[in-house]
Amino acid sequence: MTQENYKRLTVLGATGSIGLSTLDLVRRNHNNFKIISLTAYSRVEELAALAIEFGAELAVIGDVALLPELKVALAGTRIEAHAGEAGLIEAAERETDIVMAAIVGAAGLRPTMAAVRRGVTVALANKECLVCAGDLLMEEVKAHGATLLPVDSEHNAIFQVFDFDRACGVEKIILTASGGPFRGRCRDSLLEVTPEQAVAHPNWDMGAKISVDSATMMNKGLEVIEAYHLFPIEKDQIEVLIHPQSVIHSMVEYTDGSVLAQLGSPDMRTPIAYSLAWPERMHAPVKRLALAEIGALTFEEPDLDAFRCLYLAKEALKTGGAAPAILNAANEVAVEAFLAGRLRFVDISAVVSETLSSCDIKAPQSLSNVFEIDNMARREAARWLGEWAH
Ligand code: NDP
Ligand code: MG
């Protein structure tokens, strides 16, 4: 906290689902935060409006071609306008107490790393960062004394109940998964599903890419990899359990048989509020959990045949090296093609699987290495897309 007793906050990915929920909390607690930088990729009008509303110092648009538009929208204000990856990094590097890292996909990696290198508190929503470059990112967190607070609801839940001082007492962590809109369906019944059906998540309101990832269960696979990097546990200590009500956000099982869980309504403003206020708590205007109304909490094993992406992600974690980065890149390419109506839902896993088996899995040694792997995997995935796309 600064002496004025507010926290200076930058939101990377301010116009997205997580970014807007973050700003919703800031709006309701405006005395406790001061917004320094806000970024977006293409929603220039929304970005400018938010920058003006919150009195940001800097607004950055990822797409360089949109800089003139941003400048026009900010004319007459004192808000600086920058663009491109250099601008995103500059936003992350400006002095703040917290950075909310909520850009979607591998594009968030360099800005997030820049924030980590400042040694501040980074509220990490962008799971793809940990999936592509988990070892490198965690090394930098240690080297610069940064504090990484997981925003992803499952990891935030685990963070709240994990005994970091006595990690050897942890037997396993159990990531819960809603199962998405196609829970209980067999692979054959998923042949004709549309992007509209896939993004209609039963419990959570999220961005398009992560909604498709929830429908394929790749999201849970990425979260298994994310958990491995965030917590001091082995690869085989992470389990996935389907829990359709999304009330228990995840659990930690200890060696004495105790299982600790964090519960709440499925609203990302709870884990976001936890990250913004940590180590304190702040009010979040989320629906209070009415367990008597909910009545029953149920659980199922995941179906790795219908939801092959989960299986592929678990295998990529076991393989290690570049496999998780390749998995992530191929998935981003396949999901984009699916959303554009060029690939069938069930073929997302096929593109990911073929890309994984045709790429070199040597571990990345640097961030540029991660991007080389990412580019190579994207090219390979695009080639496989040619086989499967229509
Ligand atoms: P959205 O798609 O809603 O928002 C993404 C944000 O990133 C937008 O501000 C977007 O700008 C910006 N962006 C997109 N592409 C680029 C790029 N190439 N360079 C710079 N900025 C870019 O995503 P979500 O908010 O749903 O998710 C954000 C991250 O949080 C993801 O990694 C996701 O996995 C993770 N997450 C999300 C959850 C959720 O409930 N939504 C839950 C847990 C994790 P623009 O609007 O201009 O396109
Ligand atoms: Mg999650």
C-alpha cells in the first residue's frame, strides 16, 4: 500500500471478462485503488472509456494499427496512449503495487513476465503463461521476490487452503470441474455441436476461448499443469473431479485424511477480490452461498474418452519439456478455427494430438525459446488443420 492507503493497480486485459470484473470491484471500492495502466487488444472504444472513467495514466492497445483511434478517443485528456507489445510491457513495468494479468493466451506471457520482474504482487489469471513457460516464470518469481496470487478459481481455492509451511502434509490436490455444457455426453453425440452451444457454460460467464476450453475440458487440463507450477507438489498428486454445481472450487487432501475445501457461488469476483485485497479481505457483491437451496453436491469421474483434451493435457504434463507449450499453442489454433466454424468440436483434440506427436519436445531455455516453440507448434497445428478443417 502507498502512504495514501490505496493500492496502485494495473489491469492487463482490462476489456475482457476478468478485466471487467476486476474493474467492477475497483469501481465499488474506489477509495482503495488507483488505476495506473489499462490494456486491451482491439476494443479501443471500451479501453478509452475505461481509462477515462478510472483516470488511468496510460492506456495501451495491443493492435498497433488502432493507436490513432485510441489517441482520438483520449484527446483532451492527460492519459498517455501506447500500442503494441512494447506498450503492453511498458504498462506492466509502470510502478504499481499489483498487476492483474488477464490477457488471454500466450500473448500475455511477456507483459506478465515484465510485471514479475518488478518483484510486485501479480494476480495471475492468464493460465496459458504457466502452461507455456511455467518453469521460467516461477524461476523469475523466485529471483525477483514477486508474489504470485492465482486468480483462476480452482487455484485460488487451493491457495486459500494449502498449508505452504507444512507442504509435506499434503497428499494431493483435487481440482473440481463443472464438466461444461456437454457433461455426460459421449464423443459421438458431440460431432455436430456448434460454437454457440460450446460457449454457453452452465455456471460461469467467461470469455469465448476459455468457454470452449471448458466445453472440451482442455481448460481443466491446462489447470492441472497450472497447479503443478503453482504449488509444491508432484505431478501425480493432482486429481480432477467433476462437480457439476461448481460450489466447491477445489480441495486439498492431507496425509491424515482431512480434506479442506473453499466454497462459494461461481462468480470470479470472489477470487479476484481475494487477490486484490490479499492478505486482507474485501467485500465482493456476489450471491451468497445458499447451501440449503442448492440441496445436494454431486461428484463424478471425468470421461477421458469423450473429453480427450483433458487426457492430452495430463500426458503433456507427464512428458514435460515443450509438450505443454505445444499443447497450448495447438489448442489456441484449433479453438480459433472451431469458433470461426472451420473445425468440428471433436477435431480440436485431433489437431492438438497430431501437433504434439509431430513437434520436438525439447524444454525451452528462455522466453524467446518459448515463442519459437509456440510459433512452430502453431504452424504445425495450422498444417494439421488443413487435414481436419472444412
Ligand atoms: P477475454 O477474452 O474475455 O479477454 C481477454 C483480454 O485480453 C481482453 O482485454 C483482450 O482485449 C485482451 N487480449 C486479447 N488478445 C490479446 C493480445 N494478443 N494482446 C494483448 N491483449 C489481448 O478473456 P478472459 O477475461 O475470459 O480470460 C483472461 C485470462 O484469464 C485467460 O487466460 C483465461 O484463461 C483466464 N481465466 C479466465 C476466467 C474467466 O472466468 N473468464 C477464469 C479463470 C481464468 P480485447 O477486448 O480488445 O480483445
Ligand atoms: Mg478455472
